[in-house]
Amino acid sequence: MGLRLLLIVFGFFSGSVMYGKLLPKWLKGIDVTAISQDKNPGTANAMQYAGVPVGVLCLLCDLAKGTLPVMLFCALFGLEPTFWLSFAVAAPVLGHTCSPWGGGKGIAVSFGVMLGLLPGSMGLLFLIGSYLLFSIIIRIKPHGIRSIVSFAVFFVAMLIWERHTFLVYGALLMCAAVIIRHLPSARREYEARHPAISSTEDPLAHT
């Protein structure tokens, strides 16, 4: 129990390190949370404002901070049928989205977590397939809404095809964290594309 709990805490704090904010600041002197529209310390903003090389480095670090804790847990305990596995899967994503240093949206680290579960789970293929489906075939815009739909469909795929029940529980926690973090930006994006009518015509004007 003690080692399992320690690995879960390690996964949380691994996820909480915001490379998308730290690396652009260290390497380029740029605070992406200060200059980006959505204030998100993520890979996309790092790439946009600090350049492709820095963005790629942030992406690799965000993938690794999800992959390594999960791989370590699975190497020691396997895909054991306990809630420890569920929390180990969710911990890096929860660490990222709830980071004490300003949480992000959790997309890249989620891919990293699923990568760490290979070959015991095909969750990575479900997540990639979901994103490709709504990015290429059934195009959903803007990005925030696409991410919410993609993670919802990913969870449904896990619910149907994943044979490890406790991985499904972990995916539920992970998807809930990502979707909740995307809701404010998705709402702003939707309102920007569908502005509300600021005034209505007075029905008595023509009487």
C-alpha cells in the first residue's frame, strides 16, 4: 500500500510540473500564460509564442510526465484489479489540471498516460482515433469543443472495449478532469462564434 500511494503521489507531482510555462520562460524569456488569449500553459501556446523547437520540447516533456509514472507503476504491480491502478492512471492528469502552479488542460499528458499503459491497454489507439475522427472526418470547431467531444467519445470507447475495469475507472477520472478544464474556454469559443443578440426589437414599435 505504501509504495503504491507513493507512486500515485509521484504521478500527481510529475503531472503538476508545467513545462509549457517553464521552458518558454527559461529558454526564451516568454511567459505564455501572460501573452496568450486563453492563459493556458500548454504545448500549443508554447509552440505559437516560443517557437516550434521549444513547443516540441514541451510536448515531449508533457508526454513523459504522464508516461513515466504509469510505466513505473505497471512495471512494479502490473494492471492489478484495484483502485490503486485507477488512481495511478489519473494522477498525472489530475496533477496537470489541478497544478498548484497554474493548471493546464491536460491533453498531452493524457496521451502520455495512455502511452505508458501499452501494450496492456489499447487506450492510446482509442484516444488517437477519437481526435482524428473529430479533426479530419467529422470536423468539430473550435478546439475546446472538439477536445470535450473527443474525450467523451474516448471514454465511451474505453467503457465498451477496455477489458480492465479499473482502467476504465481511471479513464473516467482523467476525462472528467480534462473536460472540466475545457468547459470555460469552450464556452468562450462558442459565444465568440455565436454572439448573442445584444438588443431585441420592441414589439410595440410598429403599432
